[in-house]
Amino acid sequence: MYDTILYEVTDGIAVLTMNRPDKFNAFTAKMNKEITDALKQAQKDSEVRCILLTGAGRAFNAGQDLGEVSDGNVDFGGFLRDRYNPMILQFRKTEKPIIAAINGVAAGAGMSIALACDIRLASDKASLVNAFVNIGLVPDSGGCYFLPRIVGIGKALELAMTGEKVPAEEALRLGLVNQVYPAEQFMEEAMAYARKLASLPTRGIGLIKRAMYKGLEMDLEQTLEYEAYAQEVAGSTEDYQEGVRAFMEKRAPRFTGR
């Protein structure tokens, strides 16, 4: 179905694996498009209640494949607008939880795509590198948006200006990742985390995601109004009704994502 990624649905989880291990899963034009299309497919599939993004082999993603941009005649603005920006925006538009399972190095745009995910899990052998400065470029693919919001402007500027490599444990301390697991059990732990999210109220999570991201750009009054709207929608779902029934009956809820 895809050439540069693998896509499989299991236990309500769409596992999207960037699959160019010989190139450390570096981005190509086809991979940008295929990731975007796979996210749209997962959004439409009612069986999918969580999305997990990872990389094949030793790397998560090493950023742009420089073989595509080495001739010196690249229109970088058009390059980003055509290829990367639609992909990053699709992460935000997809109203299901998206986990980055960072199995190895995430560098450049590979780090940016991890930051665009909602939750980041890292192998203890993983690292994140804001590598753009090492070739005289600016963080892109949402790097200038997500990084300061996650770690604060001071640390974001330091990471972007120095290109410093951040090992997994330091990334956890900074809040760049949510959990770190031993490499030997990493995918098992990441899938267990994803299964937990997949068992929760999917539409409610989508509304949480939408409201929190919008709240980053709105004032308090606007956020309060949007919360009221989101709560109105959430209160009409089957999962809300099931949650209330389960609470009253003193049992674990059985959410269906509807």
C-alpha cells in the first residue's frame, strides 16, 4: 500500500512505521505524502482509536534526506509549503491521540515530527537533536512552534542555536518526552501505552486535543467559551453515557470510541 512506511492496525492502534532503515528513515517527498495520507486514513477508520508513529531499524528519523536537496538550487520556502507543512498540519487535524515512539535518534525534521505528536515515548538509547543549525538552517516542520511551547523559550533557543544532542533521560527531565523505557522492552512498553489510550473515550480525547491546542492561542475568555462548546459535544457521546453508568454501577467503563 505504501513504499516508504508500514501501516498496520492492531488492537485499535494504527502503527505507522517510517521504513527507510538504510537511510535512518530520512524524509523523502514520497514519505511526507505517505505519512500525511496514512494519518488521514487512520482518522477515517472507526476501528483506529490511537496512532503510534515509530521508525524501522536503529533510528526514529534522521530528518530530510539531503540527497534530495544537495544541488544548491532548492526553493526551501516552496519545499516546506508543499511537503512538510501539510504533513505537520495533519498531525494537528487528526483528532485521535498520536504517540511518537522514539526508538533511536530523532534529528532535524525527525525531531520536529516527534514534537508534533501528542505524546512522546523514548527508548533509553534514543536522542533528540535540533540539527538544523549544523548546516546553517532554521528549525522547520513546526520546530519553532512546538519546541518553545514544550521546554520554554530559553531552552528552546539554546537547543536550536547549539544543535546540542539531548539523550533520552535529559529529554525526560526537560519535558521533551513523557516516558523513557529500556531499549530491550521499548516497543512492548510503547504498545501497552498505546493500548491504554485506545481503550479510552476516543471522541473525548479528540476534543481534549482540539481544545488544549486552541487554548495555546486564545485568551481565558475565549478558552472558557471553547471549553463549553467542547463539553456540549462530549456530553452527547455514547462514551459519556457509558462513563456515567459505569460510575453509578461501580464498575470499569467499557468505552467504544463513539
